[in-house]
Amino acid sequence: MRVLRTAAISAVAILMIPAVAIAQNVQPIEYTLDNGMKFLLMPRDEQPNIITAGWIAPVGSVNERPGITGVSHLLEHLLFKGTDLIGTSDPELDRQYREQLTEVREKMRAYTLDVQYKRMYAGEIENPWDPANDTDELRALRAKMTELQELQSQITIKNEFDSIYTGNGGSGMNAGTSNDFTVFYINVPSNKLELWAWMESDRLMNPSMRELDAERFVVIEERRQRLEATATGKLDEQFDSMFWVASPYNWPVIGWMSDLMAYTEDEIFEYFETYYQPANLVGVIVGDFEVEEAKELVDTYFGRIENKRPKAEPLVTYAVPLLGEIRFSGECDCQDQVEVRYRSVPYGHRDEAVFDVMADLLNGRTGRLYKSLVEEQGIAASAGASHRSQHYAGSFSFSARPKGDVDLATLEEAWYVELDRLKTEPVSERELQKVKNGRAADTFRGLQDNSSLFFQLAITEGYGGYEYLNEHPKRIAAVTPEDIMRVANEYLRADARAVASYTRKGDIEEVVLTLDDVRASLPAEMVEMVVPGMESGLIEIAATTDVASLQKQIEDMESQRDMVPPQFQTAMKFMKQQIEKRIAELESGAQSSTQEGDNQ
């Protein structure tokens, strides 16, 4: 992910598949090139002279294997480094430097595997890739690499891909990698569609993979800040791994640290040519454009890309069933919290809509969990449920944080009581219809602008077909009380659950961040772009009186925290603290003091 989009880190929500709603008929024009690349064209004039355009590769961490975990995310970074022509003032000399760097890199890797790993196994060193453990031979190779990198930097044009777009009126260029897909997108003026077609086709045809070594360390630092330096990051990572067992969902999108330094340039290119070939891609164009002109442009530019390898075989994966309760506990610099998680169903499964409705019944200020655990019993500061259907598997979770000195076991037992109600008592038609109406309204709002429609089309097509946008609302509308009881009893079982309990270390107090902390954490060029939006976000938070909507914002931020770049982690944490502060004020009946002056 490249750019923070709004104050409350709305970028964390854009890669989430919105809940699709109401009886709708989204019908893009389908156009497939001779090389197999498919396009979805959605002309609309609600936003004159603006187009949201991009492409999606249905490939993410789930397509990786041990040894190359994190390569999908690294590729996302590298594809912003330009092409053979873009990003350098001397393409031929740049090519020579890249070849020389590849030669040195391969020598360093061979030496590390042969010598440094043996030293690690003998107990001489801990990390064979750490430069602090270099031998004289490795130091000499590393010095040669640094020399070549410095020479290459003299002809490298930093961020030229970005500057070409922005110089021509483009905005919001970004990308994101998830477990199941990678998506690239931008907003461009209608008269710059040809520029987009040329730029993106060149990115796919001739990626330079320039600055590979530097970007590898950027990703390593990203991992440290996203996972290892966050309150629950490493605990969540281990809990996920336990929960998914043999499924490829059991490693993080950013990859295992042990892999990030290990895979070769050849492996990166092989992965790219396998999964980013045109036959495996879908382009999406939404906005104010002429269909025939768009067809001609994508034919001219994307039609020249060749499929260099056989198409990847279908992923063979099966989530090994949990055969008993799994318990995981840990200490962190965080509030006490508990999660009870179950296996659910993959995207498009006949029971997916039932899980979605069930989560909505439990969530929100008028939902069952808030009413029972927060209002009536007064044992929870927050409580919610979530459902996530991914391409090959899904999960359903209950999570809560205690109020006062309530212990986590009490919250867990309270959940089982609510779960038993779902299993044994039919939901009233009125309660069920209320949930369906709310979901329909949310989805309708999500279809109103080009960007939202782009993401829904791209991601649903990446998962198997945009028709989901029209079919899922019908499945939501058809959910019955009997369906909810059946699904709760079939899937949410005591002998197939995983429970994570996190408690605060000693008397450690969480650091309260200020806007000054955020300013100091941002790249200098981003301060004026990001902070004013955050200040507007603080005003919105202060004006919000709906605890459920605030909790939903926190859930969205948590679910997409792996997508936020390291330079924006402090900003995200700050906004999360402000939302939590507002929730506490509302629950205690206090007046809001979430203003600029209170946060510096």
C-alpha cells in the first residue's frame, strides 16, 4: 500500500469486500483480449471526466509456499519501481547494473546457504542473513553490491511512475496485497485513459524490479513495525498459524521473516510471470469514458503482452478440520482481550450469507452482544462478532474486552450463552428483517462512486465472478431463522474452536499518542497531505454518537492493518486511540473532548 487515503485510515477499508446488498443488477461490459486478459468496462457519468481504472491479479499469500512467503507483497512494492524505460535516465546502463547486481546477489546467497547456515546450526550465530554476522568474504561482496547500487542510483529517477501520473492529473495511485489477490488502481481524467493503458501495460510487460535489495529491507522493516513492534502482532500471527494448521492461510501476507531474505531474483520473476500473465489478470475501468475507445486502447496496449509460462495449476488446499478445542494465551502491552474463533465457509459458499447475517445480528449498538455484555451485564467495554469468507476458507469470530476487573473467562462464558440462544431460539422475523434492511442500505451507499464500484467489481471478479454482486443480496434476503440455527449448530461447536486470551503485561501503560507524534512519524512530504485530513477526522469522531459505528471503524482498521505501510502505522494507532477514547466517553456519558488541542 502506497498512500494513506483519509484521516481515519480509510485505506484500510478499501480492500475489504463490501457487503453486497439489495436487489441490484450490476452489468459491466465484458471484453476479453486474444491473450486471455479480461476487462470489465462500466461507463457511468455520475462523476464527469473522471475514471477509476486498474487491474487485479487473483494471487496473494495463499499462492505462495514455505521458502517464498511474502513474495506477493514484495512484488507489489517492486512494481512501483518503474520499467525498463521508466525510472532511469539511461536504460542500457541500468540494465547492466541490474545484471551485475544479480551476479553479486547470487554469490552472497550461495555463500550464506553454504557457510552461514552451518554457523547458525553450530550455534555460532543466530541469523545467517544479518550483516552483523558477515565474514570477510561476505563483507567484500556486500561492499561490491553497495558500490553498484550507488552507481545505479545516479541514473535512477525516483518515483517517476508516480510523477508521470500526477503530472497528468492522476490521483490516488495505490495498490494492495491480501491473502487472495493483488490489486493496482488509480483515478485519471477521462482524456488520460490512453496514458493509463500504456503505463500499466508497460508495468506488466517490462518490470525492472529495480532496487530489489533496498525494497527487500523496506519490507523487512514493514514487518517489524506492523507485526513485531505492535502490541498483539506476533501473538496474532502465531494464533493464526495455529488456527489454520495446514492451510496456506497460516502465514502472514507480509511473509515469515526467515523467508524475506532468502528467495532469489529468478524465483521472483518466475512467480511474476506465472501469476501476472495476461491470462490470469482482470482489468476494470469505471467512470466517464466511451466503450469503443476503451476497447481499442486496451487492445492496442494490453493486447501486446504475452503469456510467458503455462497458466498456474488450480490451488490444491484443504483446511484440516479442528478436532478439538485449541487454546492460546499470551501477554502484551495491550488491553486484556479474548477471541473465540471457528472455521466457517469460503467465498461463494451457500452458507456464507447465513454467517454474514448472523454477524450482523450480534454486532452494533442494537446488536445482541452490545445489549447483553455491555449494557445489561456491564461486563464488557466492547464486544463484537465478525465473519470473513476468503477464497478457500472462512472464519467466524467473537471478540471482547472486559470492563473494569472482569476476567476474560467471564466474557468467554457470556459468549457461549449468546451462542446457545442462536442455536436453540429462532430469531424473530422483525429482528431478522432489520438486519437485512441495514445491510441493503450499506451496500447501496457503497455503489455510488467510481472507486467503490471499481473495488467491488475487481475483487468479486478476482474471486470468481462479478455476478456475486447481484446474487449475494438474494441469498441474504433468503436467510431464515432456521438457517441461522442450523449453521450455528453445525459450525460453531465447542470441539472445533480456537480461543485466544491476551492479558496486559504487569502494570505497563499504553503510550498515548499525539498529533505531534504523528507529524514526526510521517515522511516530510506527506505531513501536509495527511494531517489536515486527520484533523477533520477528529472532528467527525467527536461528533459521532453511535458507539456501534465507532466500533466498526476499529474492526475495519484491525482487519486491514497488514495493508498499512510502516510510515503510517503511528497515524493509524493515533486514530484508533481517539476512536477508543470517544467510545469510552459515550459509554460513560461524558461529553466529547476529542479536539485538536487535546491531542498535542
